[in-house]
Amino acid sequence: MRARLRFRRGEAGYTLVELLVAATMGVVVMGAVASLLISAVRDQPKISKQAQNITTARWVLARLTHEIRNGVAVKEATASKVSFEGYVRHSTCGGTATLASATPAIKCRITYECTTTACSRKESLPATATGTPVPVFSGINSNQVFTYAPSATEPTYVKVTLRLPNPSGTGALTVSSGASLRNATLGY
């Protein structure tokens, strides 16, 4: 009998109050973790859309500045439109067939025009401005995209600024770049 009593006295355990306090603390911690997880899951589409917009804008800027850099002469310069002569690797201006690597590029007029929501690109013969515009980017919130230096009448440098709406609703995301017409001085 004494051995039984000694065994029971030596048993350690938790009281009901300790178990209730521990369970309450566990619920509070799990609630905080769940709240953070729900918030992260709810914000993820906005973050993904913002990252996608920025990546696409950077790609468009890289393409546009590459073409401007290889341009010969700016023919039309406004805040929403730039038209310049440059060389393209197509068989015809505005065509989709690419030239063989041994064939020299052809001179065309390249026009980028932006509205308050999208930008398009068209190729035409150097003497004309007609052609079929092809959308290259959408999702901007301003048509004030192009600025020129030293002036819009005789530009040698074109700056491109794309303003994207911020999915979180605060302000705008701005991505900008620029390029000098390096072939302009060569007189091609």
C-alpha cells in the first residue's frame, strides 16, 4: 500500500487550469498565423499582377530603346508618338517574314503611338506613315510617354516613360529609359 501511495505522489501532470491556459494560448497563436496566411493569399494576385506589369514594361522599353538607338532620323515627335527611320530584319516594311542572316536589313519608318491605355507599333515605307498598328503594350494610364532632347523639333535623344496603375491603388508605377539615335550622325 505504501508503494502505491509513493507512486501516486510521484506522478507529475498538468492541472485543468494549466491545460485551459495552454489551449487558449495555442488558439491565439494559430489565429495570428492563419490571419497572416489569409492576408498573404489575398494580396498575392495584386503582387503578381504588379510584377507582371513591370516585367512587360521593361521588355517593351528594352525593345523600343534598342530600335531608337539604331534609328537614323526622327520624323515625328510628340508626347504620345515617335516616328523614326530605322533598319528592320523583315523582307518588307510591315511584313512578318524575317530576312536571312546574310541579307542586309531594310530601311523602314517605325512608329510607336500611345493612348491613355496602350501603345502600338507600325512599320511603313520610309516616305509614308501608313501601316497596320500592332499592339505592343497595354495597361498604361498616361499617353505622355515620350520626351526629347535637345528639343522635339531636332531630337537626338528620346526618353520613354511608361506609367502603370499600381494594383494596390496608391500612386503609379513608373518605368523609364531612353536612347540616343546613334546612327543619326552617320547620315544613313
